[in-house]
Amino acid sequence: MIFAKTNCIIEGEAILPELIIELLKDYPEEIKICFLGYSNVNIDQKVNEIRSFSKKENDWLLDKSDAYIIDHVKNMITHSKLIRKSCIKVGLPYFNISKSFTNQIEGVQNYMLNTI
């Protein structure tokens, strides 16, 4: 991505702020980094959003039970809290998309388009 000079958005579930910060230090002009999470989302609301906004095609949660999705949301809340804490530690932006999802996404877009 850096060498191909293409813009990419990478889902960061497996990328940790304390590791990616090294790449940013090496290529500060070539990459932009921020993290999104829902560290304090209402679980029932998030399950409803997952069900409501499903594309109904190729959605890996489509055939899962509510109990499964609830468990997944709880895990992602825990993961989001860890990411948020790590972002604070290394000085990377973290956008909490627990509430006002559309506004937060606009904030992310503004950040990504107007930094560097």
C-alpha cells in the first residue's frame, strides 16, 4: 500500500495501535491512522443496528442467533476499550462510534481527508 501509492482502509481488529505506531513513525507522510470502536455502546441497540443494516447478502452475522451477536458485541466492546486505551497511550486518534454513528463517521472522514 505504501509502495503502491494506493489509498486503503484496513479493518483494524488485528492491528494494534502500539504496533502500527512504528509504521507511522517510519512513513509519516505516506499513511494516516485512526481507530474506531464502540467502547460504551448499548448492547441491545447495537444488535438492532446489526440486524437493521445488514446487506442480507454475504453478511457473516445474518444466520447467527441474537445470543451469538450479543456475545460478539460484548467482545467488541471489550476490544474497543483496549484499543481506546492503547490509542491514548501512543497518541493516535480514537473515534467512539457508540452514539451518533453518522456524525462520528463524518468526523473520521474529515480527519482522514484533512490531516498531513
